[in-house]
Amino acid sequence: MAADVTRLALLEARAQEHAADAAEAAGEGGHGAGAFDPMHQFEIVRLVDIELFGIDASFTNASLFMLIAVSVVSAFTIFSVGGRAMVPGRLQSMAELSYEFVAKMVRDNVGDAGQKYFPFIFTLFMFVLASNLLGMIPYSFTVTSHIIVTFALAAVIFLGVTVIGFIRHGVGFLKLFVPSGIPLALVPLLVVIELISYFTRPISLSVRLFANMMAGHTMLKVFAGFVVAMGVIGGWAPLAFIVAFTGLEVLIAFLQAYVFAILTCIYLNDALHMHH
Amino acid sequence: MEPEAAKLIGAGLASIALAGAGVGIGHIFGNYLAGALRNPAAAPAQFPNLLLGFALAEATGLFGLVVALILLFVI
């Protein structure tokens, strides 16, 4: 009975996916002969169907790549420093460099009070970096190109930082929204503006990463479509552009991971030391 | 007007926001270059701020792109 329900739900979901694909193809029809559906690469495919208490907890390709990202980062950090050479080889150098990079970032932006949050920032940075870089492999899936993934990360960071602020300063944390040294008449307006800008932090944090990843991969797919469409005669120009743009995308993968981590450090600093 | 046509026009209008991203990024890098040419010794210390400023400016433009993509593929 439960299997029938699952199969029915799966069939319905597949039908919806087909309808969505058809709608996308209809929408894509005006894009030219070569651009075969650049949005298809973001589709989530169930690999193993699991249903828990009515919730669809299937193992999808997104879950698979998150698992691969975590395994890669763990293997990198654990096995590279296992030898503990005093003069590090290449792999150990890379691990030490990434540790030092994030440690310096936390120390510079949060100060000494933030040292206990270093493992979290390091994990965050390495996870986002690994997910972004894994997406550069052809035919793979970019985990961070889905708004739900980046929003989950950003929401956890936002809630965590707010809770940390309230634990540290109590109700005095609300003084964060009242900047010092302004005339009393402007205070209500400024408090509203500060509140709005505080609450847009998780949105901007998540959309920044999501939009960069999705726009980058969509562009790569569209230009790849041009290469195929323009064939042997004219296909070299878009191909050269794709090569250069893939390099830029790798740089953007690093940059977006760095910006995500450093903005988390800045928000944490705001909550821990409330000088605005 | 058909909804499909309205969606495409709306997406095109929303993409105009990327002009702001271009101007902002150019401004930031231009200022960094001007400062770095005046005081090359102080330039590497400001490199992280450069990257941060670039990402923040780019993000604002990409918010407009997200609206365009929502119009094309979600609504």
C-alpha cells in the first residue's frame, strides 16, 4: 500500500517534471537552434527513493554531490597532514595554506572572541568551495546552484549569529539597530532601515552564491550550445570564449566561497562586538 | 498582451539591472588601481577588501538577473 502510494507519487512527480520540461522547452523555443535547454542541468534526479513518514527523503543527485564534497574535503584534510612532515610536501602545504587562510580571516574579522567559531567557518568555507569546484566538472551537479541549499546555509548562519548576539548581550543586542551619534528625530526612521537591512542579510547571502553559480553554469551551457550549433566552421569562437570563461568560473568558485565565509565572519563580529 | 510575451519583456527589462553591476565593479577596480599606482606598497593589504567589494557589487546586479530568471522559468 505504501509502495503503491510511493510509486504514484513518483509517477506524478515525473509527470510534473515532464510538464515543466515541456514548458521550459516552449519557453526556450525562441532562444535559437543551438541552446538546448540550459536549465536541464539543474534538475534534481532521485537516485534512491526513500519515504520517511510521508516526507520524500529520497537520495538525490544533490545529496550524492554533497556527500562527495564532504568526503573530498575530509579526505583532503585528514590524509594530507597525516604524515606530519616538518617541511610539508605539496598536499600538506595546500591543507596548511587553507587552514592558515581561514584562520587569518577569522582572526582579522572577528578577533579573539571568534576563535571558537573557527571550526564552523572552516567547514563552511571548505564545503562551499568543494561544492562550487565539483560543479566545474563536466556533467556533474552543482549543489550550491540551488537556492534551497544556499538559503539553508544562510538561514542557519543568520539564526545562529542572532542567537549568539542575544546570548552574549541579552536584550541589549537590540542596540545594534540604533546607530550612535544621530539626532533623535531620525532615530525611528533609521531603526526601521537598520532592521530591514539586517533581515535582508540571509537573503543577500544566499542569493549572491546561488545567482553566481546558476548564472555561470547557464552561461557555460548556452555557449556550449552555440559551439554545437555553429559547427566546425564557426564553432571555434564560442569555444575559445568557453575556455576563458571556465577559467573565470573557477576563480568565481573560489571568490564566492571566500565572500560567503568573510561575510559570515563580519556578521559574527557585529553580533559579538556591537560597534556599528 | 499574452502572458508569455509579458514574461519575456519583463525578463529583458529586469536584465537592465546588470548595467549597475558593470558600473559598480568598474568603479571599485578603477579606484583600487588608482590607489595601487599611487601607493604600491599598501595595495596587497587592501586586496581582500577589493574582492569583497567586487562580490557585493556583483551580487546587487545578480539580484536583477534572478528576477529575470524567475520570470522566464518559474512563473
